Amino acid sequence: MLLPAAEPGLPSICDVQESAGSLYFRLSDTRLLAWLALKMRALSAALLAGESAASFAAYGEKAMTAYAAGLLGEWLPASVLSRLQTHLGVADSEATIPALPLPIADTPALKKAKPSKVEEANARAKERMKASNTKAAAGTKGLASFFTKKT
């Protein structure tokens, strides 16, 4: 059932042989590594061209290759990742590049956001409810008082 959906892409990573009107696929290490290298280069280009381009501008070509291989490696078995790193000429230690420091002041997520009017109203309502609960608790009896002997 999945073969019709996957069949167009399988020749990118598999050797294909036709026999008696049926197609047979066999994973090819050479084709797989070439396809992964192509995906890794596309990922590197996207990182260098996207919003985060300034963060990766200081990386050299080899460091960027190692970083992209590490990102792709999160979805690959360890054996495939090690073969990809060997194919690309990148050592395993180079794949764990320390992150470049980002300017904290320019990061909008870290700036303290002013609470919205709805959040302020919710906070005031919680305070009023808490105050009214303490008033009610002062005049009520404890649960144990209902189970004492009456005289």
C-alpha cells in the first residue's frame, strides 16, 4: 500500500531491479549517502539564507557542514550518521559545535512582556476570590465539629 507513494523517491536511495514485471528495491549505501549529502547542503543553504543567517555567518564551510550533518543526524540511526560524517570528511567531534552567543537584548522572547488587560483582569479576579474565601472561612465551623457528641 505504501509502495505507490514511496516508489518515485526510492530510486534516489536504492538500486532498482525489475524482474517478471515487479520492481525490487535494495538500499544502496552510495546512493543513500549522496542523497543525504544533497539534503545536508540544502539545509546548510537554508540556514545561511534564513532569519538565522547572522547566527551562522561566523561558521566556516567545514563547521557549517558539520552542524548541518549533526542536525540531520538527529533523525538518522547512529550507523548511518557515522557513515555520512565519513563521506563528508567531518569528524564526530566537529558535529557538536558550540553555539555562538546571541545578543540577549535583541531577543524579543527574552524581553519582559507587559501583561495584557485580560491577564491583569484575571489576576485581580483571583485576588478578590482569594480575599472572599478567607472571609467565609473565618465564620465557618471546622469539619470535625459535625462529628462530636451532642450534650
